[in-house]
Amino acid sequence: MRIPACLVVGCALVAPAIAQFSVVTPAGYAAAEGNANNAFPWSRGTASTRIQFVVDSTHFTSQGVASPILISQLRYRADAAAATTTWAGGSWPNVRIDMATCPVDFLGVSATFASNVGPDLTTVHNGVVTVAGGAGNGTGIPGPWHITIPLSTPFVYDPTTGSDLTVDIYQDGAGWTGASRAADHVNATGSPAPLGSRIYNTSTTALTATSGTVGLNYAAVTEFTYTPAAGLFPAFTASPRSVATGAPVQFTDQSFSSAPGGVLVRLWDLDGDGVTDSSATNPTFQYAAGGYYNVSLTVIDGQNPPQTLTRPQYIGVNLASANFTTSANALTVAFTDTSLNATSWSWDFQNDGVVDSTVPNPTFTYPGPGAYNCKLTVANAYSSDTRIVNLGLGIIPLPPFGSTFTSTTTRGYWFQTPTRFSVVSMQVPDESNFGLQNVALYRLAGAPPVFSGTATGGLEFVATLQPSATPVPCAVSFDAGEFVGVLGACGDATTARNSYGTPAGPYASSVLGQPTTLTRMGTQFNLVNTNGANAYFQEPTGALSRVFLGVTGAVGLQYGAGTPSPYAAAPTIKTTALPILGQTAQITLTNNDSLALGVIAAGFGRTSAPTPLGTLLINGVSTTDVLNAGAVLTPGNYTYSFAIPNNPALNGFGPLNWQAACIVLPTGEFALSNATEWWLAN
């Protein structure tokens, strides 16, 4: 994909003798059935839907479209059905369809509808949409094209610019009569891939909704009828579009002319003052003052009338950009502004419409643990910007409850952690009052494969048939950049009741105030029957199954392999009670030798230094102590405890590193353990 561009034209000249062509998207499905079907938007009856389909530009360029086209008709295909399956057809009297180039790639679309349409947004249809009655062609055979929509205003689209295409449908269910059939679709597991996304809203206010649910890698099988565009069409892009004063902006002409000699003259007004600044094909320009600037390009080809494209407020210079970081001490959070070009700050710590502070770096104490949306708005003389962070205090924020899904399968979510942290508890919301819960926590090797692919391994913690009224305690630490998998449902060996969030799809959350994205993870098994040792996968467009994680910044990260004795495997250590301020931290040693003395040492930082006794994994040994009060160790588990002072000044202190050694009595040799690293926090 090249950087998306938008194509706006002053006029389009089409010779009536030009032949019409058609292309089916996704590419590869003109004669093949898609692997999914959906009622959105053409089988909703009297219900309303607003839905955007964003189609990758390569579906056109890979099928021979090498210049701008005029799209004049859309067709949608009924999902496959047995030949004996019929539907009566019907119509909606009031359906509006807009088309535009998309300012972002189909994988980067927003839940906000307006963010997925460029400045060439055009209403191409406003009126009746008819569903033709029909019958299936036979199971597994593509259905008939049952919906044909001639466009009252053809849309000019140039896929060679790299811009994806947005089709924005306002399907008003009022007045529907008849019976329809769900349309043919392709989802993420389709081959060829869908290379498209959808954003949809099916609420009672869908037609006025400004946002919806994002479904990546999901496309409706669509036929576009088009003619090659004839005439002169100005188009251009700029990179970057938001800059500091004095920084260069590169403009790239993407105009098209059907004249034999192409575009002959280009006149650029790059700062909106009505004066031509350049006649180069691809000029570079620098702006001396902050603000927004209109950009115009006039093109001449000697055959068609000159055409001018103006993009208002296309370049922003020294724009305000909101951003911040957080540091929590219990319920008190220190906010640090990291915004650009800001001269004023407005903090709404609970996003309740009340401005709580106007200083750059405030501190705020929240009323209790939970999820809070913190909103920062910054401004300067000519721009403003807002950032909202879903901040969790003591938890990882989850979407609100949507529905309970009862099955034999278990769902949850996965994410990549932006910071080190520990999970101290897990709890599945029990909206159906089943009374028992089952949870599992994984350290994943990477993002899980998309269903129907699967992966296994990485189980760190599992608990089944636990009372659902209270959180299940655990102590599992993760480092920044690691992948975390969470599964959980209420139920027993025959029932799994998943607490689905709403809306479906990826959810913007945070770990200790640092943003991350939660994406649905699942297994086709019941955790009670597998004890967590099951295959799992991800479903990017699915609703998260909610499992609340209690979290802390206190961690005990394991690293290194250790050195075994001649008789047994290396001893291992693990933090089993986290280094939380005011509490007692604990390390558990697993010894594998029959007769040994245990010693534990602490230092500050990691190393990997070979010695005659094995590999030393801690840097600058500062203290040592004995395990098990100096008594002889036999195979088994032994603990070492360390009281953490309740001193707020120690919040975030670290690293404090530990490594154990077992002195094997028969030989006097050392068996060194792995190491663990502590960071102290609330």
C-alpha cells in the first residue's frame, strides 16, 4: 500500500460510447463462494443499519484497473443456498449510499465513521434499493446477484494512488416489505483474503450514529460497474501533513488526463494566498508560521478545460498534539504532560465533563480502584487536540457487559504489555449467577494465530471450579513487550458461560496507565476438562470475553537458566509473593538434590558471568542469606521471605535481583538457580 490519497474533481467528462466494465471484490470471488455470510445490511428487514465497507485498492489494480474510473453501479450477491431455498424479495424506500476514498489503510480504519472518508465524499444514491426474489443455485455454489443499485451520481475513483475505497451505506429499515437473504461475505480465514474491513452500527439510532464496531478483514462480495474516466482530474498528496515551522513538506502530483499528451502545466498555490508558488511536478515547500493552510493545484492538458482542486486546511503547522504519561502510587496518580506545541491544558480526570486541572503536570487521587477515562485537551492559538486514556487503577479496563454466551468453549483476550506488571487476581463476572468460575493465564510466544489456526503452550496459572463471588489470587509477572493470554468463563465441566463485552472487536485499554489493545482470544475447550492445557487462537472481530485482572507494578521477573549439580537438575526460584510496599515478599526455591544447603544472594541488576562455580546472573552481589534456617535441604520447595518497607519513596524502586545456590553436601559442588528480578510498587 502507498500512502492513501484523496481524489476530488471539478467535473467528469464521459463519452457515451465508452464501454462499461465490472470488477468483483474481493479479488478471486467472481465465480467462487465466499466463506461467510451476514445480514448487515441487506437482510435486516425493518431494522436499520449504518455500515461502511472499506475495500483495498489492490482489488482493482490487480484486475486491470490502471487509471481513474467512474463507478456507476453496485451489485451484491446472495449467500449460497440449496436450489430449493427461495426468498420473495422486497424493497426499502429510503437508502442512502455515499462513496469516498479512505484516508487510511483498511487495516487502520477507525470506529468513528467520519475518520474513514476523505474530502471527496459523494452521495451516489438516495432512494429505493430493491432485493430481487430468487432461489439458491445449489449448496456451495455462489448465489445470484440479488441486489442491483444503479448510482444516480457516478463516483470517480483512482485506485492507482493507493487509496482504499469506502462505501458508506445508510440502510433505513422503515417501509421494508418482503423477504431477503443474507449476502455473501469473506472473513479473515478466507482464501483469497478479504483485504477489506467494515464498520457498522445496528442500534435504534444507527442512521445518525457517528461511530460503530470495527471488523477488520471482513468484506462483502461486491460487483462494481465502471467506465474508464475521460477528462482531466487533478489529484495530489502531501507528506507529512502536520509539521513544525521550517520543516519541508513534499507534494506529489497524482493528476490524470485522458489527453494524448497528459498533463502539461501544474500551478501550485501551497499556502492559500492566491499566488502560484511552484510549477514543478512534485514541489517541496516550507512554512514559516504556525496554522492551517489551504493547498490548490490547477492542471492544464491543452484539450480539456483547466481544472483546480483545493483542499482546505490541508497542511497544519505547529499544531497542538495531546499526550501524557502516568505514575500511580495507590490511588494517587501523577500525570506528566508530553504534548507538543501546547499553551493551555484542560484535564478531566474522570471524563465527567468537569475540568479538574489546568496545569501541565497535575496529581489526582481517585475515589477507589477501577477503570477511569482520563481526558486531556490541549490547545494553542490556532488548534486543539484531545487524548483520552482508559486508565485502570488496580485492574486492566474491560468493555462493558453485553451478553452472556453459554457454550462448551471458553473465550477471553490477549494483549502485548506496554510495561512490566504482575497479575495478582483473576475474576470472571458472573451475570448469570452460576456460582463457579474457571480461569487461565498464559505467557504467549507471540500474537495467537487467527482462527482456524491454533497454538499451544505458555500456561502460567489455571484455577477451575472456584467460587465466582471472589477474585482468584495469583502472582504472575510479565515484562514489557511480552504477550499475555487470558481465558475465563463461569461454569463447570459441561457449561462455560462467557461474559461478552460490547461493542465487539479490539478494545483500547491500558496496563498501569500505559495504552494497549485487547483482542479476543479463545479455545474450543472447557478449561475444567483441559486444566488450561488446550489449543487457543484469536478472533480479531469477536467480542471480548471479560475476565478482570487485578494488577500491580510490583514484579518478580524470572530470567536465566541456572547450573545443575552432577546429580540433579538445577534448582529454580520463583517469586510467589510479590514485592508490594508494606507486605512480605517471598521467593520459593525448588531443590532437586537429595542433600544440600541453600544460600540466596541479592544484587542490583542482571549479568551473565561465567565462573568456576557456574553462571552468575546477578550484578554486584550485596548480601547473602541462608534458606531453611540453614537446615539441610531434601528435594522439595523452600521459601525465603523479605519484608518490604511501607515507604512511598520506594514505589518503583528496582531492580533488586536474586539468585540461589545449593551446596551439594556429598561433593561440595554448587548448583546455581535461575534468577528473579524485583521492582517494588503498591
